Amino acid sequence: MGLFDDLSRFLENRLEEFLRNNPHLELEALLEQLREQEADTLKLIADLQVQEKRSQDDILSTAQEIQRWHIRVQKAQSANRQDLAAAAQEREAALLREGNQRWGQMQGLKERITQSKELLRKIQVRRQEVQTKAAEAQDLRAKAQTQQRFETNGWSNKSSSYSNTFDDLEEKFLRWETQDELEQMKRNMKK
């Protein structure tokens, strides 16, 4: 596993270095990560809400059972059947404990839903911030590319103007040097 861990660490370091050198890609990666977190949080909220609904149904069912056993307790007491009344009271008490447990679980689910919604809100705010930064980075990159093209074109234009000037100068020198050689030849012939 040591080789795999080393390779994994090496690749992670290379990726981090690459992203540092390309901040716009780092923002895109962060944006994608936030989108995934947002989707995961939405799924979690939906799952918790399903669990909450199931919990509410269980509580309602337990409440109906408690009510049924409470009526049985009263019937047994009215009929002077203390043995049945005591057993029914025990069943009613057990159902009350179960109902309280389920109520506590439902309250826990509601708290988790509230926390998840708050987390979702924070993720959405953060995603919006990153989207804004990514748009700003994109604008800066576009401006920098435009500026670079302008400077490159400007340099090309300057160099072509320089080349034209150089060609003119070259031509003048060639004429002068030719003229000078002709003069030299004339002088040599006169001798």
C-alpha cells in the first residue's frame, strides 16, 4: 500500500500545483465541488423529510394504539376485571414509552432537517460567491488575452514599420555602397 499511497500523494500534489498555477481551473473545480455538495445536501434533506413523514405516521399509529388500550383499560375497570385492566395499563404504558421515543426521534430528524437546510443555504451562498469570482476571473483572463493580442499586434505592427524603415535604410546603404564602389572604380581607372 505504500507505493499506492505515495503515488496518490504525488498525483494530489501535482493536481494542487496545477490548480494553483491555473486559478480559473481551481475556481471551476471548487464550483463543481460546491454543486456536488449542494446536490448531496438536497438529497439528504429529501431523505430526512421522508424519514420524518414515516416517523409522524408511526407516532400517529402509536397514538391510536394508546387510545385503543386506554379504552380497554376503562372497559376492564368498569367490568371489575382488574387482571385485564392491569395488563391493559401495562400495554398502554409501554406504548406511551414507545410513543415518547418516537417523538424524540422525530424531533431529532426535524433538527437535522433544519441544520441541513442551513448548510444548504451556506453552500448556495458560497457557490454564488465562487461563481462571481469565476466570472471576474474569466473577465480578467479575457481582458488579459485581449491586451496580449493588442500588444502582440502592436509589436508586429511596430516591427513591420521597423522592417519598412530598415528596408529603406538598407536600400539607401546599398545605393551609397554601390555609388561608392563606382566612384572607387572610376578613380582606379583614372590612375
